[in-house]
Amino acid sequence: MKCVLLLDEERYGKVFLPETLEKLSQKVELIYRPHRTMDADNTRKIIAGADIAITSWGSVKMEKEILDAAPNLKLVAHAAGSVKPIVSPEFIARQIKITSAAVALGVGVAEFIIGAIIMLGKRLKEQVISVDSGGWVAKQGNEAIEMFQARVGIVGAGCVGRHLMKLLGNFDIASIWVYDPYLREQEATKLGSEKKTLKEIFSTCDYICLCAPVNKETTGMIGADLIRTIKENAVFINYARGLFSRRKLDSNLRQSVLIYQFPSRSISCIPKQTLRRFGKLAHLPEARLR
Ligand SMILES: NC(=O)c1ccc[n+]([C@@H]2O[C@H](COP(=O)([O-])OP(=O)(O)OC[C@H]3O[C@@H](n4cnc5c(N)ncnc54)[C@H](O)[C@@H]3O)[C@@H](O)[C@H]2O)c1
């Protein structure tokens, strides 16, 4: 069985451990041709005759012209999260299966959110700045909170949300509230959570974690009306990247609410002078200025 790795040189070294590639090569005939970029032309040449293709970040959408070069292709294994950048309607007609590493990657994301919940709740950044500048007093109106007996709200019970619930089970919190229209009541209970409305989550929870996908249905779902109701000193973690506009966030969030915005490329890679115009977003702990 011929399996091609459609990874550019940089990703090849980062995505797979040598021992993983070794294991894979015991199962399939593994083919890798180094290229700086894995554009459509290179992809078409490399994929010729393949039964399986492994893609990752930086791989191109697999449209008709590419798939025509691999008439035996049965499976695309996407070594990254969302398959949206890779998959095309042609997959259905050709009955090509696709799988991704979203579940495995979701574990690390959920772990990160736990870290963010603890660090942001404790206002660690503010405390460090205060101590570094010779002080010992937290800024007024920005009180530290703890997970003990806290209410945690999760929007989106997918790979990330579910693992987050599992990890939260290890803490002495009051409850986990979840909003996910596709999650059954019974399943929510099994996960140790209670189904609630967005309104209930935003106005009541001490920590709010957005783990929903960005799509037509969710865009605009988190409006100013919800953001305005977030409690004083609450922590708001947005892992769903661009689910709402910066304008809405800036003008409606209470000063004491701490936010963590997952760094999308558009935030973390823009030049410093442009970032200055981005208001509150520019001051987020993870925004890298250059
Ligand atoms: N898994 C990863 O590796 C990863 C990495 C970085 C960022 N993210 C981001 O984190 C978010 C969650 O990722 P995931 O892997 O858990 O996705 P997922 O597709 O596994 O889960 C998404 C969940 O959201 C639910 N959902 C759909 N519409 C909804 C709505 N209107 N309101 C509330 N919930 C809704 C779905 O039912 C599903 O349970 C996404 O925005 C994703 O881009 C994920």
C-alpha cells in the first residue's frame, strides 16, 4: 500500500517523530519527497499512484485536478485539526475517507485551557508585573478568583470541550455548565455537566470557555448582549478564534473581566504599529509584538 506524505520540509520535521515514521513504514510503503512548499503542482506530482495521503498544516485543498492524479486514493489522514482546508466535494463522489488528529490535538488544547483558567483567574500576569516593579498589591478592581466552588461554562462540547470537562472533574468546582445544541441531555450528564442556555452561562459563570467552531451558525452567536452580562472579575477564554468582533468585545466587556483570545495568525503576526490600533486586543498576554 503506497502512502505519501504531503508535508513541506518544515512540517515534516515537526509533525512526526522519527519513531512514528519508522512504525508507519512497517505498515505501508511510505513516500516522502522534500519540498519547501507543498503547493498544488508539487502535490499532484507526489500523490500520483498513492492509496493513502497524509496531509497537515500547509497542505493544499485536494480538488479534482489533484485527485485525478491518484485514482486509487482511499484515505486521507490529516495530521492536524480541521479538515476544512483539505477536503473538497470530490471526496464524496470518489468515496475517499478522511480522518484527522482533532481528538488528539484537543487534549493539549483542553490542558492549555485549564492552565489559562488557573493563571488568568489568579491574575498571574498582573501579579508578576506588580512584583517585578517592586510592588505587592494587586490592581484594584481586578480581583483574583479561584476554581474552588467556581462555576465553569463551556460553549461547544466537541474534542476540546469534552476533554476539558474530563480534566475539570479533578477540581473542586461547583458545576460545569454547557451550551451545545447538538449535545443530548443524557450525554451532558454523563460528561459531568448540565445543559444551560448561553444567557445563563454568560451571566452566571466565573469562567467561560468558548470551544465552538466558527461557521455560519455560530458567527454572531456571541453578541454584545451576552458579552455585557459577563460577571465582574470573570475569566473569558476564547478558543474559537474569530467568533465575535473586536469592536463588540472592546465596547461591551467590563474592565475587570480578563480575556484570553486564542492567537490567530491575524493577531499574532501583524506589525507592532498596526497592532497598536487594535485596542484591547493588542494588550492580550499572548499577542507577540514585532
Ligand atoms: N481540536 C484542536 O486541535 C483545536 C486546536 C486549536 C483550536 N481549536 C478550536 O477550538 C474550537 C473547538 O474545537 P474542537 O476540536 O473541539 O471542535 P469539534 O468540531 O470537535 O467540536 C465543536 C463542538 O461545537 C458544537 N457546536 C456546533 N454548533 C454549535 C453552536 N451553535 N453552539 C455551541 N456549540 C456548537 C458541536 O456540536 C461540537 O460538539 C474550534 O473553534 C477550533 O477551531 C481546536
